[in-house]
Amino acid sequence: MKARFFYDIVCPYAYLASTQIEQLAKETGADIEWVPMLLGGVFRSIGAPQVPAAQMSPAKARMNNLDLERWSKRWQVPFRFSKFHPQRSVEAMRLLCVTPQHLQAQVSRCIFEAYWALQKRVDQALLEEIAQQFGLLNKWKTEAEQAKKTLFDNTELAVSFGVFGAPALEVEGQIFWGQDRLDLAKIALGHSPSPLAQGQAPQGSFVEVFHDFSSPFSYLGCQKVEHLVKERGAKIVWRPMLLGALFKSIGAPNVPLFSMTKPKQAYMSKDLQAWAQYWQVPFVFPAAFPLRTVKALRLALIEPTLTQALYQEAWCKGRDLGNDEVLADLLEAQGYEPKSYLSQTQDQEIKEQLRRNTEEAQEKGAFGAPSFVLHRPHEAQQLFWGQDRLGLLCEALVQ
């Protein structure tokens, strides 16, 4: 099978992914074409901010930096933010556009490492040195106009596939965005994903799960986290929170999906389905989205064993958790007296507990759902955000 790897050296996630692409090709037998593109050109084409990080909440920006450290540690590759970041990468990408495919990995690696490992300025002098090293200096200078055209065409090709950021791997028309989607790409290439870390957590370890039934990502994460945590000898503590209140407090959009660019929205829909297949759980998008989940969250506080049933009611059956009749049907099916439990959702103590959970989530650095807080004896707590970080959570549990 064939795949295209779209990248720009200015992106740290593209750097991390680039260290794994050759191994991915080796494991799957895929023919992977390296396709240099201009990330800024992609952003302009789809109407996205030129510096996405500038639009993030401080909590999300901190998590992104922590994620970069975690992935570099996982793959044992050096990584440091350059004092020159962000740099203009157009000349570097044009050099890569005149680089023959059989040299793409090597030349790209040299530029990536100079920027993300050695903190060098990727200027004309450095690029000329690298071009000279690979016998490309004359080609780069004489084919400057062709390099511009190729970079433009590559960027347009990426946009035509629905690419909205870097890195992106295209497999038979399907896009996988981010260094954290290589396992999904591996499946698309006909191979099994990498196994999750095995072992036992230290005695007394536990994971707090801050979640809201309104989030499809929270559904996916909460379907698997309990089994994965218990399998590794740790306990789970369910912490329902009101995601809308958290978003309001940190100044984030109430429904982040609606604030995304059209290409990213389209991608997220496919990504949710891909992760549902990865975790082997059913998934449907409820017609009532965005869901009103205040009462459902209060029910989960009153009776935590209802948590999975409430998620499945929304994201397997597509039912509206904001409807009292739906909640009553669920309670009756689970063996609980509907009138009594729905009445308890109005207790002031339950309302206060939901508010405190939400505030505590923010205090711990959460900015979305699901958020997992790992506690191991005599260690600082660790925050993980997203159902796609369960692999990192498993590693941290048993390290």
C-alpha cells in the first residue's frame, strides 16, 4: 500500500512523527512518500489562525507542551523548543521540494534535528550547508522557480485531501492528523496497532476521571479507562463535571466542535468513528447534540454505577439525556425507582458536588473531557487529556 506524509519542519508534532515514519514503513511494508508542504499556506487556505497556539487557553497550551515532552520520551528522541521558534520555513521546504524522494528522509531529518534537537536557526547558511552535504546545492539554486511551484502544488494537494494541520498521513484518501494517529494509520495499512503498556501500578495508585456525558470523546475514553486501569492494579474514581461551566470559566467555546474550521470538523467526525473501531465500541451521534447533561451528571453522582449506562444511552442508542422521560426509562431498566432518583437530582448537596468537581477539575489543569488525573504513592499527580491519551496513561501507570 501507499501513503503520503505531509509535513512542515516548523511543526514540533511533524518532527516527532518524522522520527517514526521509516519504522512505520518497515512494519507495514508501505511505500510512504514524503510530501513537504507549507503549513502557513494550509492555514491561509482554510481560514485558520496562522499561530493556533495563540488561540488556546493557558491550560491547553501547558498540556500541549507536556504532551510534546511525553511523546519525545516515549520515542526516545531529543526535543527542545528553539529560542528562534517559530521560524519561517519556506526556504527549508523549497529545498525539500527539489530533494529526490530517496533522500527525503535523510535531508528532512537533518533540518528537523537542527531545529528541534539542536536549537539552531534554520537560516540560509545552515540550509546551504545541508544542501552541500547531500549534493543538492546547485539543484536548489537552479530549480528555485520549480521548487516554489512544487511547494505550492503540494500544499494545495494537502488541502484537497482535507489536511488542516501537520503532520498528516494520507492512506487511500483517508487522512490521519498528528503524531498520535500513527496507530490508526497502521490499521488503515492493514496491520495491528501497537500494544498498550502492560504491568502493575504501585499499590495505592488510582485515577480520577473527570468527564461529562455531553462529549463524544469522553464517551470513548470512559468506555475503556475503567478496564485498562483496573487491569493494571489501580482504582478508578469517577468525577462527573459540567463541561460547559468549565469552558465558560476558562473562556473556551461552549461547543468546541462548532468553532473548528470546516475541514477539521469533517475530520473529527471520521476520527471519532476510527477511534470507536480502534476501541471496539459502538458509536452513534445523537440527534439532540449538543446534549444537556446536568441531570444525568447529578444521577452519576448519586449512583456512580449508572455512568456507563448513561454514556451508552446517549452514544450507542442516540437518545437525549436532557429528556426526563429518557432518564426515567434508563433508571427503571437499571432497577432504580425513577421518581425518587430524579427528585434527588434537585438536592442542593448534589448540585454543590457537581460544582465542586468542575472547579476542582480546573484547579488540576483540566480544560476538556475526558481528563484523567493519575495518583501514584509519593509522586506528583499527572494530568492526561483525551481518550487518545489512554496509551500514555497506561505507560505512566506501570512505569
